[in-house]
Amino acid sequence: MRAVVFEDWKTFPVLKDVHKPTPGPGEVLLKVAGAGACHSDVAIFQDFDADFNPAGLSTGFILGHENAGWVDELGPGVHGFEKGDAYLVYGPIGCGRCKACSRGQDTYCENAATNPYAAVGLGRDSGMAEYVSVPARNLVPLGDADPAIAAPLADAGLTPYHAIKLATPKLAGADKYALVIGLGGLGLLGVQILKAITGATVIATDMKEDAMAEAEQLGAITVAGGDDQVAKIREITGGTGVDAAFDFVGVSGTIQAAMQSMAIGGRMTVLGIAGQPYEWTFYTTPYEVELTNSYWGTIEDLHEVAELFRVGKIEPKVTKYPMDKALEAYQDLVDGKVSGRAVVTPNE
């Protein structure tokens, strides 16, 4: 089968023929409907090396951690799945034994340092291929929903949903405001999720006019980036600031803008993995503001995200690429040409 393989550090991935996987005990083989191309993948082959390797990866695996497809074959000991049914894949794979894994939060596995890989697509062969084998436990049913469109929900939907869900106490009640910074694949889904599960007024900001136009169509009030960005955000809130903010960029400037926009007692979550620093000081931070981060979410969260998709409350904006143009999808991502999410469709 054809697959996009990350072969070496600081090296663009290659499209090559590899062996079709066989599902092992407790695993299910999916015929891939869609695999999302994410900036995290770009970081792996463009930024990581043997010395800077936060995920503890080795080279030589198939990329793609946002996957959905149809059941093709069951491994030994697996029951309850019908061939042809559509499923979304929960990417993280923990030890399955610790407290975090027991609550479905494999992202925070206590034994991550000794696990053989972090996730499907992070050390383990993934779905940027015609077929992928995954643990049966990690499959979330999609029913009649289109798995090719659903694929980005595995990260671009799950990551904002988990952070927003944790922040919902800050958004309960009347006259609440939420801020979304960065309107790529995750940010646009973040706007939709906020509109779907909270009653907050959503303010969205980006440097791209087309991205802000899309956010407006989804019900957000938009503010362009710039020197007066924070003043405009505070003006919308009547001067009090936002109750929750979600930064999908994570550079120093966006973190600072979010923190300057906060209301007293608000919660600011950094989700972008740019990894840049922010200087906190007592006198420039509104009182009792929480500054935190989060990473992916739980299996339970992904079931809830899939349900929002099935009932039509959220939908990723995707640009499809056939398998022979999979590398073009990654190049477009590197070049900033992708609006929403690039999805490779190996079997379409």
C-alpha cells in the first residue's frame, strides 16, 4: 500500500509503498477514509531532531494522527465491529494501566517515558496510508457521518473541545465572553464548539481577513490583529475583559494579547505549540486569572465531539487531497496555503 513516511530528521516525508498492516490482538484494521495533515506533523519533520525531540520519537513511521475510516478486518479477540462501519480514531496510546489511562486520558499517561510510542502517528504507524491498524479501544463510532470530513476531529476538534469543556465554569451565566486567537483548523472548530456548548459571546482574532470572515459566518465577532487589538476586545466586553481565552498560536505576542484581554478571575488556555515564552508579572495580570495549557483530550471527549458532528452542530472545513498528492498537502501546509484542514483521502 502507499503511505507517507517520516524517514529522517529535518527531512521532508516521502510517499512510498509499504506493507499493508495486519491487525494484532485487540486491534482493528481500518480502510482509511481521511487523514488530516496537522502542523504537529510539520514540526516533527521540520523542527525536531535527535537533540530536540519533546515527544521522544524515533524516525521511520507513517505520519498522520487525525484518522477515520471503515472497518476492514478484526484482530484476534476483537468482537462487536461490523466490516464497513465508519469510525474515528482516538490517537493517543498510553500504557492502559495507570490512573490517567483508566479515565481515558492517554495523553497524560504516567508511563509515557517507557511506552514504545506516544500515539498513532507519533511513533506508531498511522493513517496517512491506505490502511491503518489501531487498538479497538481507540475507535469512536461515526454512524452515517462522513469519515473523510470527520478525520480532523481527532485532534482539531478534540483539542479545543477538551480545553473549552474545562473552562465552561468560567462561561456559565449571562454576559460571558470567550476569546479565540488563531483561526486555522483548530480555531475555527473552537468557535463552533463554543457556540454549540456555551452561551458566551465569541470574539475571534487573526491576521488573515478570509479566516476572520469564516469566523463571522460561524457567529463570532472578529477583531483584527494589530496595536489596538486588546483595546478593541475590551471595548466589546464593556471594558471588563473576556472570561475565557483560547490561544491556538502560542507565540509570545498572542499569549500576551490574551492575558491583557482577560477579565478578573478568567481562564486563559494556551493550545498552540509554538513553545515561546511569556513573562508573567503581578502588576500586569488581572487578579486570579488562570494561565494554563492542555494537550488533546480524553476518549470520552472524542465521543462527545463525534456526537456534535453527527447532529450537525460542528463541521470541519476541509480541503481534500488524493493519495498521490499527499506530499502536496504537507507542502501547502508549510507554505501557509491551507484554510481549515488539509485531509488526504487514500481510498476515495
